[in-house]
Amino acid sequence: MTQNPNHGTIGKSPKMASITAVAKQAGVSIATVSRIMNGIVNKSSPATQQRVRAAVEELGYRPVSHGQSLRRGESRVVSIHAVNLANPTMAAIAASAETALRAAGYTMVLCDTHDQPDLQDTTLLDMRAHLVRGYVLLGTIDSAQLSHFRNHREALLYVNRRPQGSTSTPDDFVGIDNKAAGAAVAAYFQKRGQRHCGLIHGALHSPATSDRVDGYSDTLSAIGQGLKPHHIFAGQGLNHLQIGYDGINHLLQNGALPDALFCSSDLIAYGAHRRLSELGIQIPRDIVLMGFDDNPLNDWIAPWLNSVSVPYPKFGQAIVKGLEAIWNQGDRRAQILPFNIVERA
């Protein structure tokens, strides 16, 4: 088999440098290396510390986290369990979380559950086997292991979507008030003078989606402009682009299009826009579209889209704060972040 002088046998992972190799290169004992790596420096001279750190850097040595975790009863690893990383908003929250966790001295592992309970259970169990310190649930779905983790008071932080079945927002939550945001969309359409409002939304098993839909429809009903059944399309699955596209076809098959249309995500609005463009229907002249999330792509590719803006860059710090409150048994209160409507069209 071919050899590489720096990395051993090709086709095999390079062997990780050992603490023994670091001690030999620095000319000290293994115990001295261990103390310095753990921040105990009062028993060694600055010159010794410098030699050890130089050897660590040159050899690429990293302490074995499992051993440290077992000794301390904790680790510095946090797992993020996202329901759909194909959605740009999920990626935006994950990026914000990684930056904030790294700044606080933690390492992030990212999992995609694809909104499937069995896969969510698998990722939770896998991460527990790796001794992660906390689990950030970037969207959840009811599952056996999630219930088990909750009952055993694991460090669970819910982000963007409160748990299914909960009647109120839990203390360990980071996100916006989705029901209030849906109500704000209805009020916006009323202020613009739109009188025929429609709705295209994703699966209602997501509490975030159901809250948006409830806030929107309840507010329209309260002002005497309740949604007509033929102006509503409920899609299923994770492909929000297709839901938006199919939603326009459904609305057309059941009568005239509304003059204002709320899509429960920006991706649904993209799909709706694609179909409307094919039909020669102009935005916003013929119909006003409102999305949700205001993901970072909008300023570049969707100047026609109004959207509910969610402050994704602020999620990271809120996630770190929420996790540390759980770990330290501190002030565990839901962190409700602000939202606003961005008007482009």
C-alpha cells in the first residue's frame, strides 16, 4: 500500500499525536504536559510552559475530550439538532450559534433530523454517547427519546419552535412570538387596504407554523375579513418551494386569486412567485406577497418580497445564555426576540 511520509498509509486516517510524544519533544514528564494543558501553571516555569505549547502546536496534539469529560462530568461540546438544513433560516441560526458558542469556549456539532422522529432520536442518542453538554433543538418533533430526555431533565434548549403539545412557551426557549408576528401580517394587509387575503402554509405539526397561521387568521376574523376556504392552501413535507408553487395552482383552481397572500416561509413565497411569474401575474401590481423569516437571500434575489424579519444574528448569544442558565440553574426564562416587517415591494 502507498505510503505518505507525513501521514502514514494512504487510505487511513493520520495517527493523532499522543501526550507521550509531546512530553518527549518538550523534555518534560507527561504529568507536566497534562497540568499545563489543564491550565495549572504554578508548578512549571514560563520556559517550560513555552516548550510544551510549542510541542503541542508542532505536533498538532489535542487532548482526548472523552477522558476529560468523564473526569469533569461534563464536556465543552454542544449539539444542534435542526429539522431542515436546506432551509436558509436554519443555516443562519446554526451559523450564529456556532460563532457564539466558539467565542464562549464550546465546540458545536450539527445534526439534521429532516423533521423525522426516528432520526431525531438517533441523533439525540448519538450525541449523548459523545458526552455532549447540551442539546439545542432547532425545531423539534415529538419522539420517544425526546420525551425520555425531557423526563430525565437533560439540558434541552428549544429554538425557533416550541415543543409539540405544549400549550405555552417553555422557559428553555429562544425565538420570536410567532402568533404575534402572524397577527402583524394581517394588520399590515389591513393598513394597505387589502380586502381579499390568502394564505399558503406548511405542515401544522410545526408549532411555529401553526402559531403564525393562528395569529394571521384570528386577526383577520376579528376585523371582519376572515379567510375564505378557497384562499387557503396547506402543504406537507419539507419542500417549501414546491408548496408555494402548488399553492398558487390550488388557489387558481378554486377561484380568483386574493390580492394579498401570506406565505408562512420565504421559501414558500419563492415557489409562489415562480408560478405567478409563469402565469404573467405581476408582483406587487396584481398581488402583494408577504413571506416569513426575511432570510439573507432576499436582498439579493427577492426585491419583490415583503417579509417578517427574524433577528437571526442575535440567536447565537441568546442560545449561549439559555444553555448556561440551564447548566448553572440560573434565570431560566424564555428569550423572546423582536421581529419586524420588512417592506420591499
